[in-house]
Amino acid sequence: MTEATAPPGKVLLIAMPFYSVKRPAPGISTLKSILGREGIGCDIRYLNLRFAALAGIETYEKICDYLGDDGDTLIGEWCFARPLFGRLLPGVDDELLAAGRFRQEPGYSAERFRAVRELAVPFLDACLADIPWKEYRIVAFTSVFEQNLASLALALRVKEHYPDIAVIFGGANCDGAMGVELHRQFPWIDYVCSGEADLSFPLLVRRIFAGAQVGDIPGIVWRDGDQSVATGPPRLAEDLDTIPPPDYDDWFAQLRQWRLPALANQGGGIPMESSRGCWWGEKSKCTFCGLNAETIHFRRKSPDRTAAELRDLHGRYMKPHGIGQVTMVDSIFAMDYFEGLLPKLREMALPVGIFYETKANLSREQVRELHRAGVLWIQPGIESLSTHVLKLMRKGVTALRNIQLLRDCAEFGVHPIWNFLTGFPGEQEEDYRQMISLMERVHHLPPPSGFSRFCLQRFSPYFDEAERHGILNVRPKPFYRHLYPVDDGALANIAYFFDFDYRPDVAPPDMEKPFSAAVTHWQEAHAAGAVLSAEAPSTDTLRITDGRPGAMHRQVTLTGPQRELYAACSVIRPVTDLVAMMRERFPSVAIRERDVREFLDDMVALGFMAAEEERYLSLAVPVQDRKKITSHSRSIS
């Protein structure tokens, strides 16, 4: 049998808890399409749906909401640790079990988590009994965030009862050293696919069916005797147009089977991929980011392919099920899509709202074009309103640029999803004082969801170059010790989240209380309807209305040169450019730089503008444009 020949037999792909029930898994759904194109039979079992139906969606999704936040409370993994390892693990006291962000969640206690854990063994037993395992020659588990131990527990049961089945692990938890160590520690895993598996997995499947050698396949871990052998990084798919669209049929069928609603409109959206890697990370990876381990090389689908796939996704899955949101799983928006993709989406005019992750340095016109094309939600990676802290992160933007993006989003009806990250080596107390002062001026702009200290993640520059950044004594988060009965070296290879100490000279200040109060004040003021708006009742008049807490003047009217100055600062402008512009527009008026500066500084003092290094930005949101955009948002969302 040659590798090109379709082998007999089938493949089963499995998504275990704790993966959200709000959306299908695009990775394994794409692999199913790839195998189908090559004539290889494949099914997907969303066993996370089965467990959610057992545990209750609310509790299940609450655990999923905190997956991957910081590794302090890996509740999802803990639920399956003892069913897998028994009494080899140390106990977990209530204080540790209820630690972290769950402390602030009413109704979520150690007792509630123990009740969920008690469901693990009956769930695993039912999966083993109900699935026709003999139909499959290969069973592959995808493991992202807190899917490791549930996958290991079921894989062990499968291997014990059906030893001829080849067990494969893949997903983000299998990248690099993590995949090698999982393979080394758990002998019931036959193979690991590390990194992108679009090319390695179908080739591995064909080799297994043919009984052929696999050691020359890049991106896998295999067993040579009792040794785990890694073949190096995977070969990447350079032309993403050759990758078929994902097949989500199994997900929708199993939603019906377990009588779960199609939750993709409730915070998830149907996932779609238009690019891989990170073009910014290729140039200057953010210091805290652990994404795109060995696959940071940026590639994107062509605009024609992306538009066609979205249209087909809508017709095949979204329209029949009343789903109105698409979540692009890209790490970053391809900037040439502004010219290539967005006009096509605007022309298609599907009744779909799209989510994308973007950079924060979008122009005002780019934000407008995102909305016109149906991109209604973005995650722009704002992270901070301190230029110094943003430099520590290598974000490539300034605080003022982040504020401009928030203002532009408010104007054009694009919802930015963002939060503050803190605790970076080298932060200063003054950074926080400046941010707190700035926050008082922007209560009318979209607030953060909250703030948290950054978590040290594997594959991040902070992890790979820890000492250079003043990060010392790196060790796995304590909770891992209650999950894996392995030695310290193995645990360090399996873990993704780490604790550390700061070198004394780079330790950040303790500003959590005043900063937390400022964030809460912003959220509350915005929810109460704080506004700062600019309306043009005539061509030469601009009326600014201030409805923010503590406003000094509820209304200010600007005319003539002052109106022109304020309007010109709808984008960030250096004072020298403003002086030159005003002299050109008003040649008959003696425009003095001192007068321009005085007006700008007055606007800053009133909180109508923000300034940084002699560059100015107007903060008021234009009323007329915002009304038009809001109306358009309702018509397509």
C-alpha cells in the first residue's frame, strides 16, 4: 500500500472537557476535512458536550471561563486528576481549591467543584461503554488548556481495553517540551503531533495504517523502544488556501443529541481561521506572549478564499441555526485585508457580526472600515495606558494611540474587548499614577473588563530570556503539584504557567488597591452613561457636552480657529503640525504658537483632550457619526 492509497479503517478525533460548549473546535474539524479529502474516514466526538450536559452548562462554562487565565486554579484539570492517578496525588485543601478569581464568584465553592469532580468517573465509564471503539484504528485527542488530564484518563481506559488502537495526542498542550514529556510519562500515548498538524497528522495516519516507519515525519514524537523521540518542528502549511474549511457537522449533531442549545451567539461565535502566526511577533514578540510557539511565521488566506469560506460557513451552519457571529481565531488581523478582504465583506453584506484580534495601532479610517465590513468586535491587545509599560511589553504603541483607538471604536460602533495587564519587570509607581489620572478623563470610552498581573507563560520572551528581564527562580505554578505525580524536571516540562520572583531592582510597585479602584470607577461610570460628545450644529460651530462624573463644564462651544484645532485632533497631532496647519487655514489671522499651546493645554485641563510629549488628541466622541454607526450596527448584528 502506498502513502497515497486510502487505507481501510477510520479515525476518531476527540474533544474532552474542559473545552467550551459555545463553539466547535476548528483544529480537529479542519483535520477531519483534510482526512476526508484524502479518502480517510473520520468522526469527531465532542465529549465536552456530554460532560457539560451532565455537570450543568452554567457550572461547566464558569470553569471554562477561567481556563488559561493564570494557572493558579486549574479546576478543570483537577476534576480528572484523581480519577486518573488515584492516591498518588497530594490532597487539595479548600483554601487552594477556592483560590484565585473564583473567590469573587458567588456560589462557586470547594464543595461545588468536588461535586463536578464526582461526575468524572461515571462520565469516563459511560464514554468507554457507549462509543464503538472497535470501528477505529486511530483515536486522537486534542488538548488545549485544561483538556490534558481528561484526555489522558480516557486514553488510558481505551488503551487498556483496546490495545491495538493507536492513541495520538495533539494541540497546544503538546507543543515543544510539553509534548515530549507527555509522551515520555504516559506510555499509553503512542504518538504526539507537536505544533501545526495539517501536514504531519494525515501522513502519520497513513503510515500507521500501512504499518510503516514514522521517524522521518517532521513535528511528531514517537517511541523507539522505550525512548521518546522528537522529530523536530513541524512543516508548516505555507499556502493556507490549500487547507479545506472545517467540518462542523459532528458538533451540531451532538448539540442536538445532548439537548444543548446552539450557544455560539452567547459569547462564542462560529470559529473560522483566516491567518496563522503573528506578523508583529515575527518582528518584535510581546514579552509576555506565549502563543505561536514554533509557528509564529505569519501566513494568511487570500481575500477571495476567506470571503468564500465565510459565505459558505454562513449558508451551511449559521443561517440554518440562527447564529449571527463569527469568531476569527487568528492571532492578529492581516493589515492588507483592509484593501483585499474588507471590501469583499462589505459587498457580500452578510447578516453576520465578526470578531477579530488586531493590533491597537489602527487608524480612524481603518476602524470605520472594520465596522462597514461587519467586524463589530475586536480584541486589540491594549493591555496598558502607560507608554513606559507598553515599551516593556514591546507592544509598539503609545498610551495616546490606545486612547485614540478606544475613542474611534466608540465613534464607529466597534466593541473593543480588552483588559489591563500589570506586574511587568521595570514598572514604576509613576506609571500607575499617570494611568489613574488618565482613566478619570475617559469614563465615556469603552472600559477594560478588568485587570490582572501578567502570567509567565512557556514560549514567551519572559520565559525564554528570564534572567535578562530580571525574572528569577522560575517554577511551575503550585497547583500543578496536585495534578501530576511526576518529578520536578518532568513537571517543569509539562507545565505552561509558571511562578517567579523579581530581581529587586525591577520589582513593580504595589499599586493594586488604587489602580483597582480606578478601574472599577471607570466601569461604573461608563455603565451609568458617562458621555463626552462633540456635535456640530453648524459648519463653524462645535458643541462639546460633558456628562462624565465631576465635569467642570457641562457644555462648551467652540468656533473659528478653536473649532478647527479641536476637530483636527480627532487624530493624534504634534503641536508643531497644528501651528502650521492653522497658519495655512487662517492666513489673515495672526496665529501664534503660544496661543495654540494655551488653547490645547486648556482643553487638556478640562479633560476634553489628552496629551503626551507635545502631541494632542481630542477625547469627545462625534455625535452624528456615532448615531449613524449605531443604527448600522443594529441592522447587521
